[in-house]
Amino acid sequence: MFQLAPNHQDDIVRTAKIRFTFDGESFLAHEGETLAAALMRAKLLHIRDAPGDESPRGVFCCMGLCQECVVQVDGKTIESCRLSVSPDLHVTSLRRQLDT
Amino acid sequence: MITDTDIAVIGAGPAGCNAALLAAEYDFSVVMLDEQVSPGGQVWRAKSPAILSAPETPESVAGESVRNAISQSNVTHLGGVRVWHIERSEDAFVIHYENAGVSISLSCRCLVIATGARETIQPIPGWTLPGVVGMAGATSIFKQDLIPIGSKMVVSGTGPLVFFVAAEQQRLGGEVAAIVTSNTLLDWIKALPAMLLRPGLLFRGLRWITAMYVNRIPIYWGHTVTRVEGESSVSRVEFKKISKDWTPQGQPRFIECDCVSLGSGLISAFESFQLAGISLEHNSDLGGWIPKQEQDGRTNVGGCFICGDGAGIRGSLAAETHGKLAGLSAVAFLGAKINHSIVKLRREYTRAASFGEAMSKLSIPRPGLTKLTTAKTVVCRCEGITRAEIEDEMNLGAQSTISVKSGVRAGMGPCGGKFCQTAITDLIAKTKSCPVSQIAPPTARPPLRPISVNTLAGDFDYSDLPISKPSPL
């Protein structure tokens, strides 16, 4: 049937959910999706604080250019839009202080 | 010089893939390097491995077809690698790229640069808040991860992309609070003749817009978002009507939302061209600064060819044929006898380009939009530099993008000026009362992407370091 604006949300089959941690807190994500997407689903948008004015920052360009969504994994800095979630992923944010 | 490969292609979007595929048909060795794991570029971006199956879209079908073609060809595809520097010698080019934390060099006789475009977003108060994403950026999340962004999105920007972003947000189960677009219906009616060249796309666009009206999603034609508000993420946006030159005017109105997608057109990702030694020129109809070019992707640098949106914003349909033409130019440079019909390809290219240029015309921001950037607005996101700070530097004598960069570090942060240079160029041009075409972008410096010092240093022994003899006193 022709649909003017179909909703495909229920027609998408994803991998099983696994757990990862972000600043010690546990979250669920589909294995293989980007960390940026997993954090969006968890409604965790504030990923980093800017080094200068300490303003909150999050995923912005979504293609590895702007460096706004960078996090640290095993001591290395990486963009969350270019990082796949895998089991045993432990992410440390570059936030100055956690939201209370 | 004996090189690692005959032809290297940087970028695996519609242009790069088609250039690589055609060059490989002539039995040259072709290596195609790309930042993404799978070919496709931004327009045909592949789904993440988390997606096992999903309904097809025109983009996913085109992407799958080119990915199959690449995997069945003799093209060596290096995915998930980042080119950070390009050097040239008399008869060869050397590309330095990062692969899994290691820097590797690749030499080639002939180089095709198909690095595409990036988004321009006019800085507005609050645009650094989490929950603000680029419009092209939103499509990247949609295509790769197939999730909506936030629960209630405002889409604000120029050109056809606003409708695609809104339609995809809904298709993936998200809500659209409103579409705010700088274009008027009259702008679109004027573009109709060019759109008739691609009736399929015209129909798709009309369907998106009809669906918005049926679903009672407000479309504010001739308006723009002027401010984003929120504490640690977006809570609402302020928007205003705009004049013919897109100057915001009239009473502010507000829309509640938890995310906003902004975008005002695309510009060439020209840094790779600069590193390869290609001069830039300004063409406002094609997005601003673009590499100087001759027919079929030839440039002033022998053996270096360009194609796709990086050569000027003409869209993905034009990029495909431009890629083929550049691929043929490359193999002809290496001495092959061409057995494809260049005339036919050029005709196809001209047709696709006129559609793309009409879409660019709708997307390119008009001068009034620069007024969105207030004195206190952060222009350089990386370093947190405001418009007022940049203007102070100009008052002290900074007259070029390079002097603003070295003076206040605007454009020197980890993004390398990719999201502030357009606004800085506009500010300098306004202060000097000269056209933007006279304000050149800064000299491109490696690295093209952030790279760790460990990766740059690689493995070495201190005894291997060349130490020159002290100079005589």
C-alpha cells in the first residue's frame, strides 16, 4: 500500500543489545552501532565540556570533522561518531564535572 | 620513481568510486582511500554493522550497488583510514594516511582527489549546545544508525535538505516540531524548470512536503532560527521572519524542542586540493572557494585530477559522471587509449550539473544571514572565540584569515577551522568592505585530520635520527 510518510521504525532488525559504560555508568546499545547513536538513544547529549569556556558540547557534525563528540577509550581520544560499540567498551568522557 | 600504485583516489563517495572503477577498467593499479569503513561517502553512507535488515531507500540501493561494484572490481579499497597529508615530487605524489594508529605512506603516479563537501552552518547564539546537529550530520546518523535524533526536532536551514532531514526523522520514528526554511515558495517555483530535469526527485520532494502538511507539521517559509536556548542541552529555539536578503526581522517566536538541525548549504572540503598544490578560486554559485579546474577534472597540477562536490557543489548525480570523467582523464594522463565516449559523459554531466547547481542556488546563504552571528556568539567552537574577540583582533590590524588565526587562534583548534572559516571570511570582508572573493582561506597545513603524536612518531631508534654536523662558527 502506498504510504505518504511511512514509519519504518518497527521494520528495522538490529543486533542484540550489549552493555557499555560511560563514566562508569552502564548503558545498553546494539552491538556495532556508533557510540554517538547509542548515547542519543540513552538521551545522553552532553558528552564533553569545551576546554575554553567549559560550555557543554555534544555530537554536532556526525562525520568525524568537528571533534565536538570526542571521548577517551583506553587513554586514546576518539570521536564517538566514529566509534563502534563493542562488548567491554569503557568510555571516559571529557566533561569537567558530571551533571547532577 | 617506482610508485606503490599507478592511481590513488582519495574519497569513496559517488565521485571517488566512479573514478576508481573506471580507471581500474583500463588495467591500472588503483587504490581508493576513505575515512569510512565502507564505500559510499556521505550521500550513500553504509549502514552500521548493528543493522541486520531494514527497508530500502533510494540512497541505500545506490550505495549497495556501488559497494558491490567496488568489491567485484580490481580497485584496492582502503576503508577506515584517514589521509592526513599529501606531498608531491616531480613525477609522483605521496599520500600519508593513518590506519589503526599507524601512519603509512603510499606513493602514486596519478592522484584523484574526491574529498567532497562539508556543511556550512552560520554561527548563532546557542549553536554549541548539545542537541544541535548539522543537517548533513543528521542524515549521516539516519543512514548509518537508522535512529531518529532526539524526540522532537526543529529543522532549520536552506535548500532541499531541510525536507529530507524532516522526512527521515519521521520515517525512523522521531517527531518533527517544525520546519523553518530560509527559502520561500517562490524560490522553489523559480527552481522548477531545473527540477523538471529530474522528475523522480521532484516527485520525492513534493511527497515530503505534502506529508508535512497532512501531518500538520508547520513549515515556516522565509524564516530562520535565530537562537537556540537551553541549559546543558536544547530546550527551545527562537525564530524570526527574514527579508529578501535573509536579514532576520520582526518579532521573535519560539518552538519547544529537544534537538535542532541546522545547515546553510555545503562548501568544498578544499584543504586536500591546497596540499596537493592546486590553486583555489572563488565561485559563489558553487559554494565559495573551490579548486581551479579545467575540463574533465584536470587541474594546474599535472597528474592530479579532481571530481565531485569538492570541485564545486553540484550534487551527487553530477559527482558520479564527474568521477567517471576524472577517472578517464587520469588513465589518459598515464597513456591509455580511451574507449569510452567522453562526449556522451560530458553531456550527462552537464545535465546533472544544471540540476545540482539549481539546488545549490537554493541552499547558498544570502548576505543577511550573517547577521545571525551576534557579538557574543561563539564563532570558533574549538577555541570558544566570539565574534567580538575576532573583531577586536581585526581592529588591531588583522586583515586576513591567516592573521586572525595566528592572532586569536580562531581556526587553530582540532577541527582545523572547518566550521568557522566561512563566518570569519564574511566578518573580514564586511570590515574591509570588499567582496568575500578577495578574502582567501588560510594556507592548508597538515594534518588534514587530528592525528596523535605517537602515530606521527611511529617506531624509531634514537640512533636512527639524522643529526647534522654543527655549522662552523
